[in-house]
Amino acid sequence: MKDLVISAKRQKTEVKWLAGCFCTAFLLNILSIIIYKTSWSEIFSQLLWIFIIFLILYAATCVLRIICYVVRRLF
């Protein structure tokens, strides 16, 4: 069985995508707190939803990156 090797450059790229998606989800939570004028304690009480939105955003960016990769390889 062949070992799978992930380069340091690819790892850094994925960490940047993960951080970007998490920051986007966190900022969306802050924006919703401001818009709906709710308690600021929701920043911590809604972390599960922030995590779920973060995973959805990351999955969507993965799908888009795969589609872009395939299109680039075809042309």
C-alpha cells in the first residue's frame, strides 16, 4: 500500500481556507446579533451553529475548487 504524502504548501493552503470559512461564519454570527439586536452572549452560545455553518462553507468551497480544477484540466 502506498503512503499518501500531503505537501506543506497544500496543508498551509487548506488551513487558510479553513480559517477563512470559520471567520466568515463567525462574522455572520456577529452580523446577525447586530441586525436582530440580540444578546452578545450568543457569540458563545451559538458556537455549534457557527461550526455547522463553517463546515457547510468549507464543503461548498471544496466543491467549487474541484469544479474549477476539472474545468481547468479540460481546457
